[in-house]
Amino acid sequence: MSGGLPREQRVPAIRAAIEGALAPVSLSVEDDSARHAGHAGARDGRGHFNVEVVSDAFRGLAPLARHRRVYDAVGAMMETDIHALSIVARTPEEAD
């Protein structure tokens, strides 16, 4: 399987998907793929990304439920563009 988007379009696409689904107060998306070059999971062309999301949408949710919301937001990109996604998901109060 090869990635769906050109590498340079992945961070903006991830950012747009999360912004559309979770209306974050702050969002950081980092492509960490270069650190995983040669890794078995990187051979199919999908990337490794770090995401930090601060959103009211996480209020009242357990950590696993917050991660599911982020995975739901990026949807099919998990199959086409993302091999690994490191997530930090907090409410605005937790981020202060």
C-alpha cells in the first residue's frame, strides 16, 4: 500500500481534519516520519505523526475516548497516509 497524499500535504490534511471535527483551541501536528526511516511500518509509505490537541470536545471524556475522537477525525488517512499517530489530547483547563 502506498500513501494517498504526497508527503508535503499530509500535515495540512491532518490539521484540517482535526480542526473540522474537534474545533481545537490549539493544535500542533508534527511529521516525525524521518525518525522512523527504515522502520518496518514505514516501508508502505505511510508516516509517523505527533499530534497535540486542546479542545472543549474532550470535556468529560476518558483518555481512550479522546484518542478515538482524534482517530475518527483523521478517518481513512489511517489506512492511506498515517502509520503511527502519537496523541496528546487535553481540555483547555488541563492545558493551562
